[in-house]
Amino acid sequence: MTFCVKCGIETDNVVKGLCTDCFLNGRKIVTLPHHVDLFICTGCGEVNLKERWVQKDLDVAIEDAAIDELMIIKEASLVDVGAAKIQQDPSNFVVTVEVGLDISGVRAEDSASTTVRLKNTVCKRCSRQLGNYYESIVQIRSGAKELPSDLGKEALSRVENFVDNQAKNNRHIFITKTETVQGGLDIYLSSISLGKAVSKDLSDTYCAETKESAKLVGMTDDGQEMYRITYLVRLPDFHVGDVVIFDGRYYKLQRVSGNGGKIIDLMSFLERSVKRSDMPLFKIHERAENLRTANVISRSANEIQILDPSSYLTFDVRVPVDSEIEDIVKLTEIDDVLYFVP
């Protein structure tokens, strides 16, 4: 037990020789500056809190902006905090912050007010987008003279989804613009690393050929050379679902990856792996979108009877033993014989 040097009371809770009542008497525990500026990006709507651009409800952001500027005396530790605001006009809010604190084991409460001023600006990311800033280009082409429209849309959608997912962890990456050019698509991207990642994803997804080239575009402020990288992604003629000829046999291309692919033999229905280096040897027999369809009339263990919708004739077609067969199946014709495409 010690004595307060001011009032003489005995207490276990002493701060700088004073009991908590004497210590707190007339003392301001928390303070706020006269005003706080909250910057809002007019492009994306994000707000700047603690030098970081974040997506946040504006009402919450206004209160957080005030709380972030709260100053507390070193003898106190924060226990809880709350805030309330009153709008003065569309750009100014009076925010009162109320806090609960611990001072040498004793709870104390205090409050402070400030004016939060909303300021419109443009974040660095939006500024770059508006200025058509880019560091890399992904050029999507195909083995044919022109990139098929449906394949181009599919590849572009994949790139957009890929970039959206990456942007969740890094707001500085984005697609600057997309251009339809002779032979395919050009996608302008915000960073070199993003361009590299996108080209690798396309390469792994479609087993595509990739090449890259660099172009010197200037110097940085510290004298470093600045380059833009162009990634050429050439999509192959074959795609998942196509019937292809390989080593003299007919296969359905089941899937592809960065290492190669999986194909299913249409005679034996056995699956085999193919190295990526061997896949350029594929010859297209029939594309997935051109495969015939037919209704199943009946089936046995390893055979189905189908009705050809064009000729209304019935045919017997071999299928994998004990496999699940839908009411409508896909077929391809090889040497005047129909084969089931799993």
C-alpha cells in the first residue's frame, strides 16, 4: 500500500505517485486532431486508410478514419472503442470517438471529436488504368490463320477470371485493355509478372506454345532500364473433347496440362498419357462440336443400340463394359463405322 503524494490516500493503484483520481483530474486521456481527411478514389470507390487503399462501406470508413487518428496517453491501454457521426454536409462529418481504457488496473472512460472531411482523388491503380498503363502484352493466336471466335471468347474469359482471382491479393494488377487484331487477341496487362503468369496458365490449360520478347521503353528515375514484355501464346489446333489420330489409332482428347495430356482409345476405351512433346503429332479427326449425337434405345453389358436422328436407322455401338450411359450419346464415324465417344 502506498500514499498519493497529492491527496494522501492509501492505494495500490498509483500512477506517477498519484492515485488514479488525482492523476485523471482535469487530464485529457485521448485526443483527436481538428480534422481528418478521408480520400476516396473516384474510379474504384476504394478509401485510403492507414496509407492503404481498401474496399469498405463509406459509413464504416468515416468512423475508422477518426479512430485511426486517436492519440492515447502512454499510461493508458485501450480496452474498447466506439464511434458515432453526425453529417454536417455531403463532405463533412463530425465523429465522436468514445473509449474505455485501463490505467493501472482502474477502468477509465473518455471521448474526443473531430471532423472527417471526404476528399475525392484517384488511386494509383485507377490512375494507371485511365492512363492505359501496361508492362506486358499477351498475344493469343492459334495454329489456324484466324483464331476461332468461340475459342477466343473462351480464352479471354479464362484470362479475365485468372486476373480477377489474382487481384484479390494484389490490387495493383489489372487488365488495361483488350484488342481484337488480325489473327487473334492482344491483352494488355499491368505487370510483367502478371503477363508471365497468364501465359503459363494458358499454356498449361491448352498445351499451347509460348514465346516471349522484350522491348526497351525507357529508364527509371534511378537509371534502371524499363522493358515491356510480349508473350505470344499459340493455341494448338486440337482441344479437349476432340477426336484425334495418334500413332495410327483414334482417341478422344480427355484433358491437357503443362506436362502433356490424357487420351482415351475409342477401340479399347483405355486411357493413356501423352507427353507434351508428342502432342503436336495429333491429327484432328473430328472436333468436339461436330460430333454426332444419337438416342439410346437399349443396351447390354458392352453394347448399345442407337437411333440415328438423321437416317432413323438403328445401329449397334460398342461401349465400355458396365459404364454409365446417358440417354443421348456422342459418336464419331471411322471407316463407315460409328464409334462411341465417352
